[in-house]
Amino acid sequence: MGMKRIGQVLTALAVIGAVTMFVLEWRRQKAQEAELARMRAEMGELSRDLEEARGGTASAESVRRLERRLEAAARPNAALRPASGEEADASGQPDDEQGESPAPAGPRPVDMAEVSERIQDVFAQQTTDTQWTASASEAAREKLRSALPERSSLRTVECRSSMCRFETEHDDMAQMQQFMQEAFMDPQKRPWNGGFFAMPVSDPNTGKVVVVSYLAREGEELPMPL
């Protein structure tokens, strides 16, 4: 396997990892939003009960009990926050008594935000290639539309001298993952054989999942951070 092909495989694996982390983060965020909504509803109900108890004939003990329940409901869930000093304990500092040398640092993990910013910057500075841009845009539209799940849509296609940028919109994570698999991993549906990078984001206005993807021109490489 050539070095260029190895680079494409590593980039694909990094994208899959980024998508997986995005899915997990999205699910965690939704779970927290649901829990927050439940807490607000519970606090609202307790507040109403407390006001009625204070203004009615409830005993002082009943009022205090409701006050304690309301205070407990308003208290943030400590289980969602890391314990103090947890990060330091997990850092794996060497044991001074044993006198062991620290393990050599491994390769720097891929920072997907850094990769995305680097590719966006290079893409923004590029001009179009009259011999390639138009044909690449047409081929990309045809191939990507064939890979879109039902109810997903192709927002934009823009090609410049060495890569194309696409935006697609999806209802949920399942549609996004299906599109990523077919559009960039299926040889029959990929627009052409080039390195790719994709970054999923949430659209706060619609709640949809938007994927911003870049596909390198065949024979070219995506610009990666140094």
C-alpha cells in the first residue's frame, strides 16, 4: 500500500472517529437537555405546592418538607461533574519511589477542529480551475445525491483548484452515518478517488445535522496541519 493510500485510510479513520465522538456528544447533550427539562418541571410543581402550603392550612412541618424537596431538586447533579482532583489522579504521573522514567510521549492526537480550520483556510484562498472545477462540481452533485438517504439534502457544492467542499443536511445521526458510509467509503458512490475530511455540526435554527465535507482532487492531498 502506497504512502498516499495509507494517508487516505488514516484520514478516513480519523473522520469516522470524529463522527463517532460527535454522535456520543450529541446523545449526551440530548440526555442532559431532557434531564434539565424534567428538573424544571419538577421544580415548578414543587414551587406551586409550596406556595399553596404557605397560603393554606398546611403544617409548618409540611412546609419545611416541601422546602427541602425544592432545595434538593434545584441542587446540580454532582455525578455529572468530575470529582475534584480526578484529572490529576488520572494523569499517570510516575512513582518517585520506584524511580521509573516516564513513558515516552506518543504521537499527538488528531485535533479535528484544527484539521477543519486548516482545510477551510486553504480552500478559501484557492482559485478555480477552469479545466476541472465545472466537471468536478457536476460529478459531485450527481454522485452525492445518489448517496443521500431519504429526507436528506445536498445544500451546496463548491469546487476550486484542488478540492471540493460540500454541505449536506440530515434529520438525525442515522441518516448522517448512512450518508458518510455511502458517499465516501463506497467505491461505487464516491465522486472520485481522493482523500476526504468531514465535520458534522448541529444547525441551531433547524435542529438538523449538517455535514461539511471536503474531497481532494484525484492525485492531490488535503492540506493537513503541520
